[in-house]
Amino acid sequence: MSLGWTELHDLIGISPSQDHDFVYTGVSSLTDARSGEISFLGNSRYETQLRATQASLVLVPKGDFSSTPGCHLLLVDNPSVAFSKVIDYFHSQSALVQPGISPGAHIAADVEIDPDRVQVAPGVVIESGAKVGDGSIIGAGCLIGRNVSLGKDCLLHPGVIIREACLIGDRVILQPGCVIGSDGYGFDLVNGKHQKTPQVGIVEIEDDVEIGANCCVDRARFGSTVVGEGTKVDNMAQIGHNVKIGKHCLVVAQCGIAGSSRLGNYVTIAAQAGVAGHLEVTDQSVLAAQSGLFKSIKKPGVYMGNPARPIREEQRKLAALSRLPELRKEFGALKKKLEEPRGE
């Protein structure tokens, strides 16, 4: 696979300032790139790598940059975004698909699937009533449960489990070990014993969602647990039953979102943060790492701490706490002075 000069400009959405017959054969980092490959400068701190790279073309932001002889610098507004488009060209889902169903896969007779348009690895189990969209890749050992709907161009890495009746949109990526549709955590105390509450809802994963390795998204008690379009979930996150996550949110590693909470659009939940149940987080809010949220967020902003509060308030509190040792010394000195006997 190759990419010509004019095709490259069309791909990243800019007009060529001159004509060339350059042809590019792949992508790589500044340090690993070889002749014929494209790279990018995402941060000026790597300018020394730019001056030594063997890449044939580097996407760069505005600035005064230089490179090795034979390396062309192409100015773009956002090198990272432009480079992602180039990566997608060379490593697109359609290019990755090697159509066919492994003899080691077990697929129910009534599953809707086109063997000439999907890739199914050994050890996959697809149960009765399921639908698999064209262009999808299903890795080794995955389970797709009864009546699951899997959209087009999805990528399921090895060991993914999608339980019964869940709905997965187009271009969804599920990393190894994801469990979609596990039972929600619900118990009632009856006669001194914890009695399981039935969880009969489903999970809906909308288009262009990516969910990291070993995440769990619990099915709803009734209705749906929803992960909105374009949302990206990092590794080892827990999303409870009946949670509704809006569009284009970021949920970072080891987060927990308890049942029935709702996140708006473009919300960021940073690493190891926790959201208590039945809360609402408004659009474009940020919950900082290791924060604990116990009250709904109604105003966009950055929130931090446990319990979480607006970041400026939390920073003032932390600044005051950092002065406590000094204040204790001052207080001790004043107390000692006051206790000293005074002359008559």
C-alpha cells in the first residue's frame, strides 16, 4: 500500500503548494522512521529527533523547524490529528480484515453473518439470533451472546464477552477482556440474606466508541446502560447498571461510575476517580484524578478532591493544609510564650 503526494494532501484536507511525484509507503515515529515513511512532530521538545529523522516527510505545526536532507516538512494546523488520518489510511479496518470464519469457531445456524465480509478467529462463540455487521473482526475466544447486534467495522480483541441482547454500534473497538452486559450489582436484604435483584435490561454502545482492556459495563436493571457516540473508556473501568454516558466523553483508567448516574457530553472522568450513584454531571465537566463525586455537577468546570469541589476551592484548601506544620510551630511558640511567668 502506498500514498502519493496529492493523495496525502487530499487525505488531510489541505491544498498542495507544489507538485511532486513523491510516494510514501508507511508511517512511523521520528526515531524509527525510514526512507519512504511519514512521521509527525507533536511537541517541540522532540525537535532534536526531527533534525535526525530518516523519514521522507514530517507533518509539523507552525514554527521554524529544520530536518535532515531528503526529509520534506509539511505544515499543518494539528500534526497529531493529520497524522491519525494517515495512520488510518495505512492501517484501516478494511485493510486489516482477512475474510473468513475459522473452523474452530462455533456459530449458531441462525446467526446473520457474511463469511466473505468478516473475520472470525478460533474459539469464537456466536449464539443464536446474533447479528454481525460487515467488516468486523472478532478475535480469538470472544463470546457474542444470544440476540446481540454487532455493527459494521467493529474490532473485538481476544477474550471479549458481549452478553445477550446488547446492542453494539458501528466502528466500535473493544480491547481484550471487556465484558459488556454483565449483571448489574443489585441486592435486597430479605430475612437477613442478600437476595439478588434481577437485571433484565441491556447495554447500548453507540458508534465510534472504544472501551479499554478488562472494563465492565453492566446491563441495566430495566431499559439500557448507554455509552454514547465517540466516547473513549480507558482500561479497567467499571460502569454500573443504568448509567448513561453522553457523547465524546473520556473515562480514564480505573474509574468507577455507580448505577443510574448520568454524564453529559464531553465529560472527562480522570484516572481512579469515582462517581456515586444517581448523580448528574453536566456537559464539559472534568473530574480530576482520584476525586470522589457525591453531589451532582450542574455547572461546567474542573472539580477535584474527595469530596469533589471546584478546583480553585480544593487548591486553596490544600495550600492551607500544607501550612499546618508551620502554623503548629507558630502556635506552640505563642502558647509557650503566654505560659511563661510574667514579672510583677
